[in-house]
Amino acid sequence: MMQTYHQIARGDTLLAVDHVSLSFGGVKAITDVSFDIRKGEIRAIIGPNGAGKTSMLNVINGFYHPQKGQITFKGLTRSRMRPSVAASQGIARTFQNVALFKGMSTLDNIMAGRTLKMHRNFFWQCLRHGPAMDEEIKHREFVEDIIDFLEIQAIRKVPVGKLPYGLQKRVELGRALAMEPDLLLLDEPMAGMNLEEKEDMSRFIVDVNQQYGTTIALIEHDMGVVMDLSDRVVVLEYGHKLADGTPDDVKANEDVIKAYLGVAH
Amino acid sequence: MQSQEKTFPQLLMRNAALRGDRPALRHKYLGIWQTWTWSDVAEIVRSYAQGLYDRGLRHGDTIAVIGANRPKLYWTMMAAQCLGAIPVPVYADSVAEEMIFVLENAGVKMAAVQDQEQVDKVFSIMDRLPDLQWVLYDWGRGLRDYDEPRLLSIDQLIDGGREHLDRDPQTIKQLDDMILSGRGTEISVILYTSGTTGRSKGVMLSAERCIAAARDSVAFDKLNENDQVLAYLPLAWVGDHYMNYAQGLVAGFCMACPESADTVEQDLREIGPTFYFAPPRVFENLLTRVMIRMEDASGPKRWLFHTFIEIARRYGEKILNGQSVPFSGSLLYALGEILIYGPLKNVLGFTRVRVGYTAGEAIGPELFSFYRSLGINLKQLYGQTEAFLYVTVQPDGEIRADTVGPLAPHVEVKLTESGEVLFKSPGMFVGYFRDAEKTHETMTEDGFVRTGDAGFFEPESGHLKIIDRAKDVGKLTSGALFPPKYVENKLKFFPNIKEAVLFGDGHDYVTCFINIDLTAVGNWAERNNVSYASYQELAGHPDVYAMIADHVEDTNRILSHEPMMAGAQIKRFLILHKELDADDGELTRTQKVRRGFIAERYAPLITALYDGTQEADITTEVIFEDGRKGAISARVKIVECEIFPLATKEKAA
């Protein structure tokens, strides 16, 4: 089964975002936002279009570098880092628009998620037998476990470009899981799905969280889903933090209601 | 020597002793076929039985088995039978309310279920099942945080039993005694009927009768330990219990469990079963898919396919039956085998099939011939849960599409005056569980069982022909025969038509509901630039109507060639706005049409079919997969079709 190392106990802060500001030229995407993600929780980031949610995720996994503020992940503080470093530290993500290798099979796509865990060099990889093969078999077993978990056995060998959107999303989740991440970032995992697909995906997110103990941060527009799934919610608007708390707190927060529903003038 | 074993556990122990190293069970897990030999299975089942015993399962208790075809669920049945307890397989896709009836009626003490979905279902009705003590699960995903004292994993139980057996030699002897003392007259399993005609009933089958029936059919088809089957049909269906479980234990062949319900097609290809059993619906779906894929193929390939299928149609069946064909015919057929039939069978997973059966519903003659013409030895049998399957069966060389064959070995049949078929068979049931009244209704005084099917023996061949359910066969006001299923099967041979429901009993003419096949029609729509957003929209599309009308008229033309059936031509039809669904009670769990219910539910549409209007409104309640309810309303068009005069006159002109 999957092994995540538990240096940090459940409930402690896994990742802290500290007074982060990000701007592109004159456009301020994020202004002085702070929040934390605790080990083992499902944390939702919500907000209207353009609120800076995806930018926030990009900051967390090192794709954007904030001008101000810092990020502490597993006790390590950093202000600049590359996505590859974030990945090797245990942050995995899925994208708003599916970013899979379209021509490759489901299996190969998920295997790609194991790349960082493969240690044999090019020489061994070229041989048909030997340690690289043993390693491959070990990883394959792990990947098959994920395939079983996500119930995508039937599409194991199908090129992902031929799959319907809902299944592609599931494959992408599988690839992220293959990294055995400590923190899983999901950017709108349910965008464009029908009701049934959404229900399936919600189920998988909860199961990943429970079974593997993976901490999850997700961006989602479907409020029903967000309120059901997440332990805590942070609300952004125009790059500012509007509210932070349990789903019930957030639902009752007047600023949030204003931002989402507008107010009578 | 063979007849010593009276129960399935005794057969299991015999197989472990006789062919311990032969594969007994396979299951694809983590992408690899895992294999258990007969001795592995015997060891696991013994441990499991001890585990069940330790948790309080005793002789005569019932245990529900709910889920897909997975090794642990088959082991549950064997382990329970070791103790003299009675397994009760339940259709895994039944919703909680349907399940209540079976679990309540059977008074189950334990339930072995596949996964979280089934666990949730069982716990949701727990308060109505006072006897239920333990819920055992196979697959633990999502169950980790369940705080339920009555929940146990099957692995835990097997390990516990194994440990107990290792620790205490006394228990080994006790378990051996229990297995050896199992009597053949005891109830071995209770199979609930699918309930085509109302509430399902628990059919009690005794061990010795089950085994006697399986021995007959194993000998009949010369099955042995080298055979292989893919067990993919519902556990609760007699077909699976007989073909795979009973025959497997008697003949000692290997049963393979698919990876998941969606992968059956791939698994079939990988396993390459030698013995294959499927209801007509499965063959129909396969054919539909092949035809769709051929439509998408390039021109030359299409030409090749259709040319050789035509050759197969002409000579294939004759060659399979050993009749003589012209030399050019066998030459062309051999070429076709290389170019088309061989590869096609390989894709379908039928390359190694030695014997294939279809049963459960009448199969369209065209469909049946199609598979036989490819060289697949597909045969028909007629049977019932109450018979523990075989009543009639077609021996090699006497295979016909339009009959279900002569009597199976050791079966007696007689017909009542009204044409109802009565039988006495080796595997005959003992009675309905906790329903003496129904048992009494079904069994005649001289020990025959009523089938409820109307049929007759063909005088020249002695083959039985089943027309329809006795109560479904009707008459039009003109006095012409109205056999709904006969016509529906003709319609369903068109890939575009998934389901048809005929009406006409007591009316002036015949009318029909049609369900389009979304895969086939969707594909057609794509190729013809017909855009649609939903099933409902596609079903109501004028072009779709025109296409279906052609199909109906073709069917009428065929019927016009048959003097007995010419009166049953369809005058008016409509395409339903939703798919008929078992969740809405329109089909049984084995996907048979529930006529009476449909007639009631769609009464306004039937009225419209007969009052001459061109359109009708209908609102129906639907139940979604998660149990929520909704309503669909639609305006449905009605189309009129041409009726052909009896063909003999046409020829004269």
C-alpha cells in the first residue's frame, strides 16, 4: 500500500502561506494573503473568477514566485523555488484544463508520475533485465494499485486522448497520486463534469484523503461540493483574503455572501 | 466412484485430493491473473468456514452473498456449505428496498458483501433485519473510518479461522466431520427468482439434486478439468450458479473472475474460455458493437466484411452441422476463416469456445445463426431456476434457431391442454423458501413443476418450441395469434433497436413501443450530422423516426411470409423518450421486460396508439442511481406503418 512518511503529525501545519503578494507588472494577483494547510485535511480555496485562486496554487507549487512573503512547507521556509523542487518535496497537482500526455495510455501516464521515484540510471534502463526491471515491476504494482483504487482498469491501455473528459480528470488524479504526495493540489477537479461524474470524483477525493492520509488543497466552484468535502475553506476576492474557517463559518460570513451574491442597493 | 460426494464441499475436497495442482479459480487483480489451485481453495475455504463458525454461523443458518463475481464471494458460498449453512446470493445492483425483501424473507444471519456500496446498502436497512449479526466485506476501500462493531473483513475472518485451526487440532476434526456429514438432501443454496411476474421467490435447491443435474450436463457436453470459463454473470442468477459453480466443482474446471464489470470484454479475450454461456442480450450487444465498428471502417474493409459474412451466412452453419456444401463454398469459407471469422472470434474472445449456450430468453433466429455461421458452436437450452436449469437442451448436430431442443437427460415433460409446459428434472427444486402456498401452486400433485411458458413439441423432430409466457400470448379481435415476444425479437435484431414492447391483445391491430439503442443510433447520428443533446432529443428526432419506421416495415414484411404470424404486423409505433430501466421497475434485474408494469405506467401512450392521434404527452417518474426521484415529461410522436398482405398472394401477382 501507499506509504507517506509522517514526519508531521495529523493536524499540525503542513504548509503555511505567510503574507504573500504576487503581481504581474501592474496587475496585483494576490495581495498580502496568509493561511495555513494542516496535515490530513481537505482545504478548499474558493472565490469568484479572477480572485487569484489558481495563482495561489501556482505560488504554492513554485511555478510563480511571490514578490513578498514566504511559504513554509514541512517546516522549510522558502521564497523562491522551481516546480521540480516542489514536486520532489512532495507536492503534486492536477490542472484546470487537463494536462496529460494525450498519445500515451492511461497506464503510461500514471507511470510518468513515478518518474521521480525511479533511481536507476540510463544504462540500466536500457537493459531488458536487472535492477531497472525490478524497479519497474515495483512501480507498476504501485500504479496498478492506483488503477484499482480509481476503478479505471477498463481503460488501462487506452490512449487518454480518446477518453471522455471525466475519465481524463480521473487519470490526472491518478498521475498525481502516483507521486505519493504529502500535499495534493487540485485545480477545479470537477469543472465541466455532469452530476454523476462529480459524485464519483467527490467520492475519490474523500477516499484519497481517508485511505492514504493525503492532505488536499482544492479549488472548486461547485459550492455544494466544497461545503460537503472540505474541512476548512479560505475565500479570496480580487487577490485579498476575504474569509477563512469551517464551511459553516464561511457560509455565514457576510462579506462572502456579498462577494458571491451581491447586495441590494 | 464418482457418486460418493453428496455436497459441494465434499466435491471441493475431492478435487483438492484428485487434482490439487490444477487451477481452480483465477482473478485478475492489479492487472495480473492471479491463480488459486484446488488445494489452495480447499485450504482457504476450510479456514474461512472455521472463521464463520467461530462467529456463530451454524447448520441451517442463511448467509447473504452480495456482489460481483469475486473469488472471496464464491469462497463464502463454499465455506457456508461446509457448515451446512445456506448461501443466498443476491443481485448486487438491486436497490436497498428490493434487497430488504430477499434478506428479510431469507432471515439471513450474516451478509458477505463486495464493497462499501453494498455495506452502505445493508446498513441502511439493518434495523429491519433483526437476525443479521455480521456484515463481512471483501474490498475495504472507504471503510476504514466506519465505526461499526458488526463489520468485519473477509480476510480477517479467514486469518482468524486459519489461526484457530492451527492452534487447536480438535477443530480440524470437528470441521472434517461437518464436511463429511453433510447430507445430499439438505438445502444447498437458495436462489431468488428475478421476478418477471411479481415478487421474487426463494427457490430452495438440495445438494444432491444440484450435483445430479450438473453431472448430467457435464457428461452431456463432455466437460473436464481442462475447460475454462469466465464467470461474469450475476451470482444470484441460476445461470452462474449452475454453469460455473456447480459444473466447475463437478468437472473440476477453472473458473476465472473478471477484473471488473467494465473489463469483461478484455478479460474474455485474455482467458479465451472453452465453455461460454450468455443470455441473448449479451450476444445482441456484441453484434451491435461489431456492426458499429464496421460502419466506421474504411470502404474496402467494409466490403470484405460484408462479403464474407454473406458467405458465412450461406455455408457456415451447414459446415458446422456437418452437412455437405459445394466445394467452392467450403473454399471460400476457409478463406473467410483466415481473413474475417478467425480474427473476429479472437476479438470477441470466442476462439477457444467449444460449447456455447444461450438461454434466459428467446433468441432471435438471425442473431443465433450469425454466431453459428462464424463457426461458434452456440446452442440453446431451455430451463428455469426451479429446474436447476436444464429442461431441454440441443445436442450437437441437432441445433436449430427456432426450437430449444429435445429433452435434457433424465428430464420428463408434459403439456397441459392450454399448452403450458410442465417438467420433472434431476435438479428440480424442493420448494419455495417460507412460501408453502406458492410451492403448492407451482407443483402439480404428481410432482411436475409448472413453468408458466406456453410451448409445443414439433411433431417431426420432437423438439420443444416455446412461444412465449403462457399469459402473454393473446389474440387480436380478428382472432389472429398475438405472440408479443416473437415479434419483439425480430425487431431487436436491428442494432438500432434496443428494446421493443408490443401491445395488441384484445385490440384491432398491433402497436409497439420502441427503445432506441443509444450506442448504435448515437453513432449513426454522428455520421449523419444529426445533433442532439440528450437521449430524449435523439429519440424524438424525425430522422430517427424515419429510420425506425423502415425497420418496423421490414419486420412487417418478414412477418407477412409466415401464415401464423402475419396478423401480428405492427400498425402504429412510437419511440419512448427514456430507456426502460430496472431501477424504475420496467425491467427485471435480468433485463426482461415487465409488460404489465409498463402497460400501466405508460397507459396514456397506449391509449394514444389506439385512438389515432399523432402525438401524446407523458410524464414519468424516474429513480436515479443514488435513489433520488425525478420526473421526465415529453411529447411523443406516433407513426403509422405499412401492413403487408400475406406473402403467398404477393408471389402470385
